[in-house]
Amino acid sequence: MTSSSRTLGEWFSEFEQEAFRLETLDDYSQSGGVDAYHAFLAGEEQPESFVSADWVTTVRSATRAGKRMYRVHVLSRPLTDYLRFELGWGYRRNAAAGEEFYILDITERESPLPGVPDFWMFDNRVVGAMRYDGAGKYLGAEFLGDDRLAEFSTYRDTALAHAEPFPEWWAKYGE
């Protein structure tokens, strides 16, 4: 596998068909968008820097080119302040740019993916396992070998099989 020679950022511009993300944490507040998160907590408007962030451009460029970007977030209610921010501001902003979101709500059931880390999978051939510290600060991605592709494809498929589309979930539980 040649993925180790590329950064996670490079894969977002180089994938050809799809990029899938599994999110498992309740708090990513130390990993970006900190000013927007504080504005959210203070009841302020979304900062322009958040509305027009580079990520929105990345998503829009990919989806306009016919590529699929989608993710599943494993979570439980009640939502943390960070999840209210991420779903209420971030997901809705990114969905307008073409990213698809699904929620695997484990409030009243066991997680079908216990212990599975956050990861990105590109074109079903490259897996970047995400590393975070206990406060939700991003520490980097570890690209896994080809021998782990089937395992992470199963995680993706399991997550999608147990999740529901974000708009439907948000209509029931959003704030």
C-alpha cells in the first residue's frame, strides 16, 4: 500500500469515488473550529470563518465532481454541548455542500462497534485510523495496511446498517 506516503489532507483531493468517516467521540472541541464552538456556546451567530471554512470548499469540490463524502457518527443522548454544535451547525453546513451524514444512536442499545476507532476510508482501499487525546484533540492519522481493509470495510458496513439518515434523526431528536 502506498498510502503511508500521503497525508490525510492529500487523500481528500486524491480520492476518486468515495470518502467515508466513522466518528465515535462525543467531543472534538480541541480539533478545530474552536472559535465557532465558543460562539455556539455563547448563543452568537456562526462566524464567517466557520461558514466559509476550507472544509466546506473541500466537500463542495469533491461532491460537484461526482465523488461521495459520507459519515456515520456513533452517539447517545442526551447530546453533549459539542455534539449539539457539531450536528446543529457543522453537519447542516456540510450537508449543504454535499456531504451525507448518518447517526448510529446507541442510547437504548449496545454499540455494534465497541472499541472501533474513528477512521477515514478512501475508495475502499486506504484506511486512516484517527488518533485523539482524552480531550478530543486530534493527534494524527495512522494509515493501516492492506491486511486491515476487510476489517474496516466491515466496520463501515455495520455502521451504515445500524444508522439512520441524519435529517430523519435530527427531526426526531435535534434541538
